[in-house]
Amino acid sequence: DAGITQSPRHKVTETGTPVTLRCHQTENHRYMYWYRQDPGHGLRLIHYSYGVKDTDKGEVSDGYSVSRSKTEDFLLTLESATSSQTSVYFCAIRGNTGSLNTGELFFGEGSRLTVL
Amino acid sequence: QQQVKQSPQSLIVQKGGISIINCAYENTAFDYFPWYQQFPGKGPALLIAIRPDVSEKKEGRFTISFNKSAKQFSLHIMDSQPGDSATYFCAASMEYGNKLVFGAGTILRVKS
């Protein structure tokens, strides 16, 4: 258990409404990621963060924004949800040994979002 | 365009058999190739990983074979068990785990 908590775990919303997913970690990791998982596509990177207020886009960032105002929280926001954003969203942190990053990602248990 | 192509989409293997999942990549700058295992309702978890300076890595019943010239790598699960039934993802990155690019996944079912 890498101390990652995602909330909410399940959400149903309507097209056009804003949605925020939260990822909380307890182990002070520098790197945090948001992925979405869809059948036939595996996991695709939406955004990632390499420190407080330091974020960058992934391969499927359109329609999403992120914020990281403190080390432990990484928020993913859908400003105006669309049906194509129905997915399972995973937060991940990059492991480290002391000050050295490892290659291993630790994933949360996912947030299932349905946009009607 | 998928940077990492994974096959097959699904696989059924008898208990005790060998499960083989293949991946191919295009970007020669990739330098880290992990495999992740995911059980239903859970997030993926690292199973085994390899860097391109070796052609094979074995951990217990799990082996990665890596062919740099062919830009392919594969996961072999020896003596497959029903508990190995899960979805397996290959992945690659240029920055040792940062910005991992995943394959589409393989659903493995091991029949007892």
C-alpha cells in the first residue's frame, strides 16, 4: 500500500457539468500522475506533476486540467464533462528510494466516472 | 497512434502451461520496459521490468525477453496458475518510469 487515496470512487454526472477527482498521497512523493483506462486503449496519461505547482500535459490532456497546491494532493478537473470522458481514472505516484526516483508507479484503486 | 502495441488481446491457458504476451514499440529512445498486472477492481501493480542493456530478466515464474534490434519484448509466465488470471499491460518510457506509455492490455485466463 503506497498510501494513495482516490475520491470519489464512483461518480455519475451529466454532460456539461464540472467534475473534480482528488488524489491524496501520504508519503511525500514528488511525481504524481493521472491516467484514464478504457477498453482497447490500456492506460493513457492525462497530466502529471513533478512538484507543487509543477504540472505538464500527457497524451490525452484535452478537456482536462490539473492542480497541485500541496505535495499530497493532485486534483483532476473536467471543466465540462462529455460522454467521451466516461472512463476509469487512476492516480499514480512514482516510487523513490531516498532522493532517487525509481521506475515503479504505484496506482490508486481508481475512480469510475460515468457521464450521461 | 499507439506507441506500444500489445498482443494478444486475450489469452486462455491451461493450468501449468506457459502464457506468452508480446509487445512491440517504435520509439528507440525508450529505455525502460515494465510489465504491470491488474486484478478486477484494482489498480495496476508492477510485476517485472527490464532495461535494454540485458536480453532477459527472470523473477520466479515470470520472465521478460527483450529484443532490442526487433524492438520487441515479451512476458512469459511459466507454470501458469489460476491466480495469475488478470489483465497484463506492457509499458515503456524514456525517463525510467516517468510518463509511462502503456499497451492496450491482455486479459489472461488460466483454466484449472
